[in-house]
Amino acid sequence: MLGKALRYCGDHRERFVSDLSTLVEIPSVSFPGFPKEEVVRSAKAVAALLRRSGLENVRLLKLGDAHPYVYADWLHAPGKPTVLLYAHHDVQPPGREALWKSPPFKPTRRGGRLWGRGSADDKAGVLIHSASIESWIKTAGALPVNVKIVIEGEEEIGSEHLETFLKKHAKALDADVLVLTDTANYDTGVPSVTTSLRGLVAFDVTVRTADHPLHSGMWGGPLPDPVLALSKMIASLTDAYGRIAVPGIYRDVKALTALERKNFDSLRYGERAFRKQTEILPGVQLVGGKSQPVVKMWREPSISVNAIQASSKSDLSNIINEKAWCHVGIRIVPDMEPKRCSKLLQAHLQRVAPWGVKVEFGPVTAANWWRTPGEGPAFDAARRALSLGYKKKAVMIGSGGSIPFVEPFSNVLGGAPAVLVGVEDPYTNPHSENESLHLGDFQKSIRSSVILYDELGKLEPSRLKG
């Protein structure tokens, strides 16, 4: 039956791209200030897609004012493992629309890729699940495993209602293995299983010196400039090599395991590959110390200033601003504790603030790191499925990004392995302008998912947990 499901997958590849395009057309931005009704419309479109794939008990799960989750299942494989599938249908804001080569919510094919916000992150993940399930049900009339699927609507804003969601639906979501399709491949055409995620601690910083702007000619000299004060504070966050200079921040960083070191070394990823994938400008140096780029990105903390503002180019005037603002964040790794990191960072910024300026901090956004050894029957099955689907050996990688859903859900499932796979590549530009999906990898990922159900169906449920 696997052969028939794979043929169906190949025969319907164009329709699967069309289904994805339909989802991408919906501007399901979950951030405050964007239309909530579009996220609801997206959830309803996802529900219709899951229903058409052959899944049952399809429904929207709502928690107060939270953006809706979509749930569905197919539970007619007695004695077989139960697989919980995850993706999310909300997307990032489009960003600077003038920089898009085609409109962000008008899916466009170009150069073997599908361009549009959410084309990869993570509406492609939704289609990978639905298309692979459809390929089985429409040919065999059944799946080799039991399936439950959750498509989240607020992942891009930190899954802020996740704890409530888990408490309310934990029993219904119980499963033997979690398969999450919201990560990236090491490179185009190279299937990858992600075994670690960095966490995130972030907040706003506001520096004030007066209650209104003042003329820079009349008052400049004795009047402290909050932009310069904030700049000095930001400059103190790293040393000359680009490593974080906040005292105590590296105290709890866990060393790489022998297996992690072996996996990372096998990738042979150096500066040349990094420059090609990021398109960093010629002559700009890499920072962060002497570690391999993948180690710096996946298993060492990093700090960034995501936005900064005082006045604006359109409001430019010869003034000394009354305040300056920035948003700063640290990507954390095992075994860093989020609350401790935020306290260290805030204490440092307060300590180095010059000239008695007033410093205020906004609420802290925190997402913990996550890590798994990547060993056991579920991971063996995933590697086999990916290698067959892509016709290239699968690799084990880390990720510098954060997915708040993974750790709490893995904990609720009581030891069930979490297998993280995805279809993004280094050229996808998730969260940036010109997000795109490699259509060849999209088809290979669907094939791999079809095979994965077959591989997991050969395993005893009791062998998966623990």
C-alpha cells in the first residue's frame, strides 16, 4: 500500500501546491494590531483542508480571545502507535512590503520556489501533514498509525495560551510520539532532524532624560542625549569578538555532548557556507569567537537588538530626543535559566547606563531551550523515512530558533519522543521579506511523511515512550 500512497502523492503534487497557495493568500498575522478575523478565516480554511484529506472530528478549539487552534484525528488502527502531528497556521507580519519582489500574500512561483508570507513557515507544514494523510486514506482507505493533529494559531506570538490549552485538552492529545513540522533542513535537498532549539529571553528597554524633545542648538552640550546613552549601553553588551559581555551569562551553558560534536563535525559547515547562505556583505567579519558557525548558531547563546527607535527619518529635526527605545533579546541554550538570564541582562544595562539616565524595562518574553538525544526507534524511523523520501542521507542538526510549543507539549506527553522535521532551507527567509519555499523539497517532504507513517506503524507503541 505504501507504493500506491507514494504514487498518489506524486500524481497530486500540483494540487497540493495549489492548496498551499490558497492558505498563503490569507493574511493570518497573529500579532496585535492585525485583523483577528483573518486568523479565524485561516483556521477555517485549514479545517476544511483536513476534513477533505479524510481526517475526522475536525473542529476549531478556542480559548477565550486566543487565536483558534484546529484539531482533527483518525483513530482506527488498533494496536498501532498514536502520532500527534503539529504545525501552525499563523504567520509573521509582512514587514517592509516595498522590499518584496512579489506581494507577500499573493503566492507566486518563481525559480522553482513558491514566494509568499507563510509559504514555508509554517503553512507548508500544514500541507505536509494533510497531503501525506490524504495520500494514504485515498488509496488504502486507512492509515498505518493512529493520528491526532493540532494546527496552532498563535505560535508566532509565543504560544501565549499554550499552558491553558494543554491543561484543557491534555487527555485528548495523548500520543506515543510527537511529529512537529516547523523546522529547517541543513541545506536544500538535505533532509534533517532537529535535536535542539535555542530559547529566547527578550524585552523592551527605554531610556529617558526629559519629558519632551529640546532644541539641539539651544540646549545641546549639558543635556544628555538618550540615544547616545542607549548606544553606549548596547555597545557594552558584547566584547571585541562579538561574544556576550554580560557578567555571569555563560555560567550555565552546557558543553556539547560527544554525539552532538560528531554530528556537527560531520556537516563540514564553515565560513564559506555561512557567507553563501546568509549573503553577508563582503568584508564583514563573522563574530562570536572561534567556535564553528553551527555551534555558535545552535548551541551557544547570542544577543541581538531587534529594533531601535528615537525619532524617525520622516520626523527628522534638529532636536535632542527625550527618550530612546530598543528591543533586545538573548537566545539561550542548555542549561541556561530564562529568569536568571533576564535578571542578569537587566542588571547589566542598569549598571552601565551613563549620566543618571532613567531606564525602564518592558515585560519579559521568555521561551525555554529544548534538547533531545535524538536516539531511539522513533528517530531511527524518521531518519529512514527522510532518507528514502529525499533520496539523500538524513542528518541530525540543531536550530538557533525557538519553538515554545515543543518542551511543554513533550512534557505533557510523558516521555513521548518529539521528532522535529521541516521543509525550510537556508534561503527561505522566514520572518523576513521574500519568504519562499523550495517546491522540490516540498514534494520530498510530503513523500517522507508518507513513508514515516509506514515506518512508525511497524513499531510497538510501548517501544516509543520512555
